[in-house]
Amino acid sequence: MPAFKLIRQKRFKDYPSGSAITYWNKGFFITGDDATEILKLDAELNVSGKIKVESYPEKQIPKPVKPDYEASVLIHTPIGDRLLLLGSAATPVRKKISLVSLEEPNQVIHLNTDIFSRRLNKLGIRELNLEGITQIGSDFLLANRGNLGYPENHLILTGVDFWTNQASVLIRLIHLDFKKTTQDFTGVSDLYYLAEADKLFMCTTSEATSNVYDDGAIGKSYLVWVNDFTSKIKLDSCSPDGWLDLQTLDKSFVGQKIEGLCV
């Protein structure tokens, strides 16, 4: 197993929650599933700015109306770099994507993902809870998180234009099998593909909830990885080649639901 160690940690008490993290231009961008703003951090994890994404008047958006941004990924467009925020699609208001300009922070485009979400249901994902997104070559890889009532995790291979070509874009499902990782069910909570190593990293967490809406008691969080991922991308099922119980790495992970991952 690779050697891991905790280098630095920092708490942000005035930020509602953290559910996704992206690295760009020597800094980090933290997105919260119920936050109105993206938190910008420098390389030392100091707050360097904020980007307004939602117009709700308070810092924390109530659960019934929050967009539930659970994943983010950097995309390159002819008009500049954008941060794509992916809603979980667990409810109608969460079937949403937002494209946020990192160079002109006032530019935010909101899009609905209802057609794409309905296609995922028809392909066999009974309960949608999109929690991760990463780019692999010319495609995107999404992660759908299961729960105790629907104990199924899936990877979703689709095109980089899936939000503009929802009705006909390629969609292929890969079942995630974490049975060898832990005896308790864990749901995938983010993923990142490291192209130079052909390695897919994922974080998974256990939570005492039987549906996609309610929160539950937090159990453990794991870092898992799949080696030589491109050789396995055409398989119907995929299992991790390695995993790490984060509580064994450092006690600060106890009781924490790790929801964001980037390299």
C-alpha cells in the first residue's frame, strides 16, 4: 500500500459545509452542497476569496431548496476555464449543473439535468445521488452513491458534453463493488482520475441513512483506488485494488464524512 500521511488540516467555522474540492491555478476551490458561495483557498489553505453562485439571502440554503452541489470538476472552454458544479439529482431542484467562471467570478450559468437524470433511471439506477465527477480522456466519469435502503454504487461513463447533449450522449454504467473493502456498506462520495498514473481514486463513507434525502449518523471514511483503470473501464463491475481506513491514518478523521477529493 502507498504511504500516506496527514500534512495539514484546517477548519472553516463560518462555511456551511464542504462537499467538493477542485485544484486550479495554485489554489483550491471548495463547494458546499448547501452554500451560496464557493470558497477560494491558496496553497496554504488560507481563504483568498469567495465566488457567489446562488442568490439565497442567507449563507446556508435550507435542505428542501438547496441545489445539493456534491461534485465539481474543472473544464476548459474557448471562453476560459469554468468550474462545473454538479447537483446530486436526488430531487427535482437538485437536477442542476452550474458553470462558474474562475476568471470573471460574476459569470454563472445554471442548467437543468432532468433529461440526463431520467435516462440514468431508465438504465437501472433506481435512486439518483450523484456525488462525484472527474475527467478521463475525452469523457467524464460520474459517481452515484447508494445508501442502506439502496446499497448500490455506480460509476457513470459519459461524454464531456453530457449537459448540452442530454438526450443522446453516451451513457454506460459500471457497478462498484466495495465488499472486500469493509463489511459495512459504504457509499462513494467523490472520485478523481490521475491520468499520469492511470489510477482512479475514490473516497467512500458509511452513513446510517436508508434514502437519498435524509442525513444519518456518520461512520467511517475510506480512501480507495483502482489501478490501471483504463484497462477496466469496459467492465460491468469494478473493485478497488487498495483502500485505507482514514481513522487509522489520523484520529482527526473520526466522525468525519469525507466528501471531496482532488490530486
